[in-house]
Amino acid sequence: QPKRYKKRFSIVTKKMGKFGGHVEDIREGDLRETNLYLIPYNNMKKLVEYQEEKSINFVDAWQDALSKAEKNLQKFQQKFWKQIFSEIGTCFPIVDTRGSHSGKALKLFVDSVHPDESRGLLFQLIKIKEAAITNSEGFRKLVKKFDKHRGTNYSLKLLPTLFTSSLYSSQSMLEDYICLFRELLEDSSSSRIHLMIENESDIKHKRGVQVRFEELDWLRRLCVSIPKYDLLPCLVAHRGFHNIRDRDDKRPIENSLGAFEIAWTSGIHLCECDIALTKDGKLVLAHDENFMRLALDS
């Protein structure tokens, strides 16, 4: 039984290696339901096996199929660019879109739509390129197979037609557009991320400024409400104006110059501080033996 499976696998592998099977896989896979034209490779290959007087039928079929492939390629490329310019025409003023070259049009499109929509259009472009490459290779192989089977040299006539067709020449252009599209999407995603980070940071900063303003306003209103000559001169700001729950961005850190200055400028006359002597004989304003509590390191 294992040997039978092994033999069967080798047959399938050999079949998949044929170009006709490759074309059909693409037709039923990546290009399914896209209406992109794919060369009827297996049907045209049968013309190669006809009698000598049927040679003209192969050439006619080959040229007809090439014409269909070119027209289909042009149709889908036009559809692609119409979608691009239709979108940027509604999002940007005429002066920005007038006479735009392809690179600028792609950039404007990526800048104006959601990244998912840009990726969807990029996938369409990739499929168009895949169809163009598959068709070009199919036409070349058919000519080679025909000449080899018949002993003729139609390559001299048909291959120049293939290599100068839009089907062949558009492949490098499509690849350039795909690369540019990907670069623009990466730059756009990076810009959006940076913008989100900047916006979030800016929002946090503004919120922090507003909160500190509210704290300072509260302290000043409190000082105004206290009798100016009787009680206020007797009040002492414990370690300055700070948060009793250790460090907090709303107020300065205890025993700091900022904590004392806010208290003084708000109307409080006196501030208490903690003085400590270090081992090397320096005076520091600190309540604890270390700064782990204020540094939130515990």
C-alpha cells in the first residue's frame, strides 16, 4: 500500500509540472472569477498534433488568442487607472490632479483612501501582471512546441510579434507600479502610526497641563478663602505643595523647589522641608534614606 501511494504521488507531480496544468491551476485559483483572459493552452496544444496542412490553423489561432489577451489586458489596465483617477478626482482639487503622471496619481490615491482599499487595488494589479506573464510564457512555449513537432521555424515570425506586443512589454511597467504601490503603502502606514503616536502624546500632554492648571487653581482659590491676616500666615505647606500619595504628575515632588515656589506664589507664607546629611557631608532635602519611594521603584 505505501508503494501504491508513492507511485500515485509521482504521477500527480509529473502532471502538475506540465505548463498546461499550471495554467489551469492559475485559472481556477488566483484568477478565478476575475474575467482576466488566460490562454487556452491545452486546446491550442492539440493543434500542434494536427497534420501538416493544418499548420495555418495553429498560426491563426495563436494570433487570435494573442489579440484577445492584449485587448483583455488593456481593458483591465484602463479599469485600474479609471478607479485611481475617479477617487483622486473627488478628493483633491483639479489643480492637484491635472496632468498627473502615474506615480503621483498612485501617491494621491494611497493618501486619500483607507489602506485596505489600497491593498485591494494592489492585489488586482498583481493579478493583472500574473495573467500577462502566464499568457506570454504560454504563447512562447506553444511556438516552440509547434516548431519542434513540425520541424518548422515559425519562431522567426511569431516571437517578434509576441515580444513587441503590449502583453509582453507591459510586464516590467506593471512590476514598477506594484513596487511603487507597496512602497507608498509602507510609507503611508508608517506615517499613520507616527501621527497616531504624536496625537496620543499631544493629547496626554494637553491633559496633563489642564490637570496641573486645575490643581494650581484649586490651591490659589483655597488660599484666597482663608483669612489673610489671621490664619494664612500661620499655615505651613508640608514639604511644599505636593501629593501626599508620593509622586504624582499633577503636583511637584515633595521637598523640591517647584513644590515650594507654587506654595509661596499661591499665598502660603511658610513651607516645611526635611534636611538630611549625606556620608560625604552634603546637605540634601529628603525625608527618606533613599529615593526609591519617590522614584516609584518599590
